[in-house]
Amino acid sequence: MSPDLRDINTAGRCEMNDEEKKSSPDDDVHLIVARDEEVIIEHHPEDWIAFVLFWALAFIVFLQFFTRYILNDSLAWTEEIARYGLMWLAFIGGAVVTRKKTQIAVELLGNLMKPGRLRTTLFALVDLVTLGFIGLLAYFSISITERMHNQTMTVFDLPMSLVYGGVAFGCFLMLFRQAITVWTHARQRWQKADDFIHQLPID
């Protein structure tokens, strides 16, 4: 091949490489941009109470296991106090769940309905029924606490109203959090995304 043809081929290749570089997308351009949302950890009174109760309950259960199966001399009070602690943890933890609106619920019907008066009425009805149920629960917890005042614990000479008082405290915490939820949703007129796609926070 003659030197002139080699120069022409080399020049053609250089021009093709320049065109490919111009047509190729820039490395700094991304089709999909994913950003991590800022995680905000909120601490409320019921969170700290549930935290302390959980680890106290774990310590008591471990102490019961250790004294029964390792020392062969079980402490009599551990089993009873563990039961009472579990009751307190269940109802005070219910206040945490109510605040975060993470109760077990079937939301299929509401998500399939189109935005409108019927859908808004359904969401309002669910909130109000939940508020009424928790209010009824709080009312009966006070009644049971008063009835249990004359009974004492098996191991300690303390009234059982102390145990059910913790349950009543958890019920009223749930009632308070649900009332805030109903007020917030009422101000928003119970507006909610009509399907799963619209619920995604897309920027």
C-alpha cells in the first residue's frame, strides 16, 4: 500500500474516533439518579418507656432462666413480674404503633378506589371507628383498674391495680395518639395517594 493511502486511512480513522467521542454520552450524565432520604429519628416518651420495659423484661427472663436451670433455685417473683411487664410493654408499645400509624390493616379497598367523596368517607370512617374503639378500651381499663384494687399480687403484697394501671396508661396514650392522627387527617381532608405508584416520593 502506498504512503498516500496509509495517510488517508489514518485520517479517516481519526475522524471516525472523533465522531464516536462526540456522539457518546458524557460520563457525568446519569439516566437514573437515586438519593437516600435523610433519616430522622424521633424520640417520644412512649418510645423510652417501651425501651426500658423491653430490656428490663429481657433481664428478668434471663434471670429466671439462670436461677432455674443453672442454679436449680428459681426466684419466685421473676415469672409473675415478667407477665406483668409483658402486659405493660404490649399496651405502651401500642401507643408507639398508633403514633406511627403502622397497625395491621387491610388497605386494598382504599388503594383501589379513585379519589372522591366515597374514598374520603371511607378513610374518615376508619379513623373515627379506631378512635372510638381505643376510647372504649381506655374506659374499660379504668373500670378494671378500680375493681382490681382490692386484690393483691401473688408474690408481693401490692394491689393488682398497679399492674392494670400500667395497662390503662397505655390505653390512654393510644387514645391521645389516635386523636392527634384523626385531627391531622381531618385537616388534610383525608387525602391520600390513590395507588401505590403515587405514594412513592419521586423528586
